[in-house]
Amino acid sequence: MQTTEPQQATSTTDAVAATVPATPPNTPPLVTPMPGVSDRWAGTDLDYFHIVRQLGRGGMGAVYLAHDTSLDRKVAIKILPEHLYGHAEVEARFLREARAQAKLASPNVVAIHHIGRLPTRGGSKGGLYFAMELVDGEPLDAILERKSMLHPEEARQAMIHVARGLRDAHREGIIHRDIKPSNILRDKHGWVKLADFGIAKVNASPKDDKALTQDGVVLGTPLYMAPEQAAGEELDHRADMYSLGCAFYHLIAGAPVFDGNNGLHVAAQHISAPPMPLGEVIKDLPPKLGKIFDRLLKKPRDERYPDYDALIADLEAAAPETLAYAGFWARGAAMALDCVVAGTLVAFLGWIGVVVHLAYVTVGHAYFGRTLPKWMLSIRVHKKDGTRLGLPRALLRTLVSLWLPIFLAAVVLVTQGTSHLRSVVERLQPLEAAEAKSILLTMAISNAVFTLLWLAGMAMTLFNPERRALHDLMSGSRVTYAFRRVSIPSAPAVPRSR
């Protein structure tokens, strides 16, 4: 099997075509000209384009910053290398890239403005060039070049942009076949565009596709190649989905899904080796985003997303949310209502009512996240990751919240012995009104003292926005409004290092 590129992708690929570094004017370009290669076209004119300087060079030609004199705007010019002039298959691929991109009126695909030929020299026909949109930013592989990684939320937003571009391409019958970080461009405002359709498959032009391939040749980049692509099978849009997952897996994790000494080894792993789930590599990866990657990297294409609308919907649904934490008054009201329930049970059942109430509170928090008053106030108790509390944590939370009665019982046990404690408990048999009143008063004082303790701990909410009380801290729980969730602002476009 042959591949179009070496295993490791670099920032000097054709995808640099539409980018210019978002740096001050006097700093060097992000991608500098290759050593020993002269900037031969700088300062010259091609049709109505004045070439300023070289931005980079890839296997399919050099890329230049140019000025479009007809429309007074900056553009990127991609020029086919001189040693490839006259090669029919190479020129077909070059034209294919320009025409495929030109078909797409998509805000997430680099736009093509013009295609032309260089001046004739010595009777020989000049080479091809095309002018395209200039993206004021960088390709995403520059993040990997800096030994950095993309924050999961930045990646999610960028994936939505790329998926929209691929959806627009698919609607025009185009499969990209080479999705990788160097072909994904991001401007200084965080907008993402897809570039380099040089090996795209255009369903409307099967003859052109056959002209660019031959038996035994596999087009694509091994690090990001779908299993069916590595096996040389017929492709559809789901191959691009797999490559999309591989590309952003690499950007988030800082390492590719599969690696090896050569392209054959890497491609073989895509065919048969199970990938390590991204959620196991990045521990703080949002679970919803992890599930998206798991589905994108499925070996059987039928287990991936059926279309880009479904993928985009899941990516949008994976947006992080912030919870509205229940404050003092909501929690105090729930506590007061729970006291009423407890008092009623004690009044009718005696000490059995205490047991019933404690069981009701513990089980309610453990499995449902709420008691009846919490349900009425739309607040719930859960672990920090949003899952249910579970019986052990709920029991600990109940015991800590009843610290005063337990403490008093322990004092009686130590100072007076079990016989005195038993006499206290026996008094909780069917109660007279006065006795029930005294017990309710004791419980009210207990909860009031605990509330004061919780209130004293509220000073920490100046630094802890989750408004967690002592029993929340000790049991690993938090209390939130059940139905009040709002999307957080988008993450900044600048990637962070881990």
C-alpha cells in the first residue's frame, strides 16, 4: 500500500495555502520558505494579482501572500512547482482541488477566487496557479508544533465548524478524504475553515477520480485514515467523520490515536486495533464529548453517525453547562418543611417516626436526589459529577446533618451509661402533646444550631461558588436547582498548554 504523505503531518503541507500568521508585521511568517528555495515569484504580477512574499511550501506547490488589485484585497496564491509543469495527472489534481473548493459556497470552507496559468516561457506552457481566500490565523497543526494541546471545549466548537463544512461538501457530492490538523485553518477570531481538497472524491466526476488513483494506491494521511480507506475500499462521507475524530483526538490528547514506525503500521492499526477511549487519556474530558469520539472512531462505518446533521446535533448538545446552586433560603425552606414532616411522623409514631424519617431522607437523597420538600422547591442533591449520591454518601450526609442529636446521645452514653440512654429512648413511646412539643423543640434547636454553623461556613462561598455546606463537603455532595441550567460562554480561541 502506498500513501500520499509520510506518517507524520507537518505544518508545511498544502493546507498552509490559505493562512497567514496572525502576528505583527515585522515578525517572521508562521511557515517560512524551505531552506535553499528562492522566493522566485515575490514582487511579480500574475494577471491582476501582485505577489508580496512566500508563506509556505508543500508537496503541491508554494503558497504566496498576494494583493488582488482588481478588488483591493489580500489573497493567497498557490502555484504549482515548475518541475511538475505539463504532468497531466498532477495538473488534474491541482485543478480538482480548485474546482472542488470553488463549488462550495460554505463559510467553513476556504473560498477559491480564480484559477489561471503562469506566463509562457521558451515556448512551454506555464504552470497552473489559483487564488483563494486568505485566513488570518494558522492551521491547527501549529498547536502540535508548539507541543501544546487544544482544550476540549475549543475542540468541540472547532469540530462543529469543520462538520458544517463537510456537510456542505457532502451535499455537493464531495468527500474530502484528507481531514487532518494541517488542513483545518482557524482565524484570529476563532472561526474555522476546511482547506486542501486536492484528493477529494467528487461523485459528479468519476472519470477524474479514476485518473488520480490506481490499483494498490491509497490516498490519505495514515495518522487520520479511516479503516475502509486504509483497506482501499469504496468510501463515503463516514470516512471523513472517522478522520475528523482522529484529527481532534490528536489535538486534544497531544498524541495520535495510533502511531508507528511507518504509514503501513499505522494504517494497519486503524483497520484492526481498538483505540484507547479519549476519556481515558484526558481525565477531565466531558462525558458527552467522549461518547462522540467513541462513536466517530468506530471501525464499522455503520456504527458512526448516519449524517452530519446528527453529528452536529450531538456536538451542540455537548456544550458545557453551569448549574444554578441552591442558596441559603431555598435550602432553609426545604429544611423547615422536612422538620414539619419529621414532627408529624414523631407525633403519630413515636420513636419509630424518627427512624422512618431518617430512612426517608437518606433513601430519597441516595436514589432520587431529593425529599418531598426539595422536589417542591425544584432542588436536588447529587455528587459533583452530577450522578446520584448513592446510599453510603447519603447516609454520611444524614449523620453529619444530625450531628447535634448524635453528639448529645454520645455524651449521655459516656456519662450516664446505656441504662439512662434507654430510659430517654423509652420516653419516645406514644407521646403526649407536651412531650411531642418538647421533642419538636429539641429538633428545631438542633437544626437551628446546625443552620448557624452552615451560615458561618458561608464565608467560604466568597471563594467557592458552589455554596456547599459542611455536610456537602464531608459527603461530596452539592445542591442545585434541578431545572435551571444555562450554557456557559464559548471558550477563548487561543489554545492552552496542558
